[in-house]
Amino acid sequence: MMDDKKAGQILARGVQRHLQQLDLASLTEFVPARGLRVDVIGLTPKGEVWVIEVKSSVADFQSDAKWQNYLEWCDRYFFAVPADFPTDILPADTGLIFADGYGAEIITDAPLDALAPARRKKITLKFARNTAQRLASFTDPRI
């Protein structure tokens, strides 16, 4: 049996593949603010910010008490789960993505709750800087 962390990483890979097909840039394990770490964040070509929280099991979902804190850091919020996940336990006012290690599909679009311009700028700059730092670490692991 695979642990929730490994299973979540596999689902996040499928989510990122799908976001790429939709022309969104994405990162995993992104920290929008101290004490928060989203599983996947996506940035659309128009600058819309999506947060996707990956839940590999019911226990994983039930043990997460912080997901609502991520709402203020995105325009759209999704849960990504395996196709056999009991979706009736997920909040109705969020988006739903079915995912596996190979891809994903948006089942229910997330409602738009537009970020304030200052918050959008802050999260977009942090996304860009984080991406550049991760890329630089591939060419020089000491960075």
C-alpha cells in the first residue's frame, strides 16, 4: 500500500500534466505565506491563480484543517482526487479534478473569486521568483 504522501505526489504529477495542456504554468509544494504550502499552484496566461489541493484518500482529506486558508491566495480553488474518491464529502463550492499519475480532468470548474490587485501581484512575483530559484538549482545544486 502506498502512503498518502507518495500517492499525492503521483496525483500532483497528473494535475500538472493537465494544467500544461490548458496552457497554465504550475509548481508543486508552493508556499504562498508562512505556514501554508499548497500542493499545486497554476498560473494562467491571463494571470489568474489556481490552487489545487491534492487528496489521495479520505483520511488525507479529513486530516487537513488548513485548506480554507488557501482560498485567499487564489482566484480559483480545486480539489484533485482519484476517480474513486467519495466526492460527496468535498465542499460543494470548490472545483473538482479527477487525477492519476498520467493526467487529470476537470469535473467541476471552480468558482471565480478574483484576487485583489495587490495580492495578485504579490503571489505572481513569488511564483516567478520561486520558479527561477528552482530552475537555477538544476544547473547549480549549491544555489
